[in-house]
Amino acid sequence: MEVLVLGAAGMVGRKLVERLAAEGNLGGRQITRAILHDVVEPPVPQNAPFAATQVTSDFSAPGDAEKLVASRPDVIFHLAAIVSGEAEADFDKGMRINLDGTRLLFDAVRVIDGYCPRLVFTSSIAVFGAPFPDAIGDEFFLTPLTSYGTQKAIGELLLSDYTRRGFLDGVGIRLPTICVRPGKPNKAASGFFSGIIREPLNGQEAILPVPEDVRHTHASPKSAVGFLIHAATIEGARLGPRRNLTMPGVSVTVAEQIDALRRIAGDRVVARIRREPDETIMRIVEGWPQRFDARRARELGFRAEESFDEIIRIHIDDELGGTFAS
């Protein structure tokens, strides 16, 4: 089988490709070729058991999506996106990548006769907007309060309709905030959730721009990859017409994040967090939901961590070699 990964140079994309290379198959079907796409050259894991083609381009440019799907890949992972903070700061760029690019990709699939691939679309909990119930289920209406959330919500609607029409076999997964993200900070408004763990563990100062009573839902990069693979292999009949699902995660306050860091790494590490309020980030985060009822996703076999301590330990083991700067 052939797999196309859009956004293969991003953190989750890289980890997805690494796992595909390690396992060599998807749902029991051997992977013979992977097309790895991004705006910068995506890495190819060493000793990958399949042929890998690297494609560097802007998938929202006219004609680009058609080239990417010309070989009719069996599974398409659509991870390409402008993150929340950047989409809010640069409206035109966010609309072009997150909305126009998604529509062009879906249409490129639609016009190929007899072609109906499994397409996994990474959406976001930003599709929901206040006022919120105690816990948000899949049936809660979509009223996003950011441009990023609006773009993702439209993508969900298109995915459902194109699936209903038989143009593609779509599954949309609403990711919680992925934490702890390795590497350098990005422009996501949610980036500080990882920063206040990652930087102190690396011996560096971290900025906390919001109050400690802010609550959010998290899952590790390891869980994110698991979500994607399960979404690519689950039977469509189990999903029915409701193709967009909220993924499970760990709901904690910032204070509880910090408490978990203290339990694992100690007070000296926690002391590297510096409070510096940022009104723009606080305004964005205030419009995000806090708790989710992910029973449907769990019943369908999606799994995540049960505690934030577990998320931190995964980061230490997978990214820091089991040690940290004390």
C-alpha cells in the first residue's frame, strides 16, 4: 500500500513516519511507498522498509494537490496546518493553508474516478466555543472563537460531506494540545503548555503567560501518533456518518502541570518557570474548552494517558534519554 503524509516535517508528522518505518505496515498491510510532503524537506527514517519520496512544496498552490494524489495513495494523513497563534496573527496565511489547502486536497481526490482513499484529517478542540458545558461531547455544536478554530471546523464539515458523497473515506480527529512537544517553541498559542515543562527539564527558563488556574486537555506525541494510526485503520462502518471525533486526553490546570513537574523533577526545576502575563495569549486561551467527554472515541479504541505525570515521563524517556537538568 501507498501512504501520503502531509506535514511530514512537523513534530507529529516525523514521529508518525518513524513509527510507520519501524512497523512497516498499516493495519496489517505492508507499506510499499510513502510520499512525505511539507514546505521544508521532510526527513526519511534510516532503514525504512519502504520506498520514500520527499516532496517539498506549498500544497495550497494551484495544481499541487493534484500532483500529490496522482499515484492514488491508499491512505492520506493530512497534518499540514498553520498553527493557532500564527493563524490568528496572519489571517490570509491561515485561510490559505488551513482552509483553501484542505479544500484543494479534497477536490483533488474527488475528481479521480473510482478513487476513495482513507483520509485522516487532524482537527482541533479549537472548533468549540463558549459557553461550554461541564464536559464537551461529540454532539456539542461548533462555534469557534478563533480563525484557526473556524478553519478547522470548516474542514470537518467538508470532510463529512465529501465522505457522505463517496468522494473519500474521511476520519477527522480533534487533537487535544500535544504535550510535551520536543524541539524549539512554535507559534501556537498553546505552546507554553509544553514550554513550562520542556525548558525547565533542559535547564532553561520558561515563560508562563497565563494564570495557573487555566485548565486544558493534553495528550503526548506518542498518543497523537496512536490516534492517527488507529484512525487510518478503523472500519468506516463502526464510525457511521459522524466522522469527526474528539480524542481523549488528560484535563489539568497549569498548577497541576507544575505540581506534576515538581513531583518528578523537584523544586529547582520548577523554579525555572517565570510568570509573565500575555494578554493576547490569555484572550485566545480563554475561548478554549477545558473538559471533554471522549467516551465515543474511547469506545472506538482510541487511547491516551491517564495522568500528566505519565505525559512528563514519556517526554523524559523518549526525548531526554531518561535524564534531565536538575
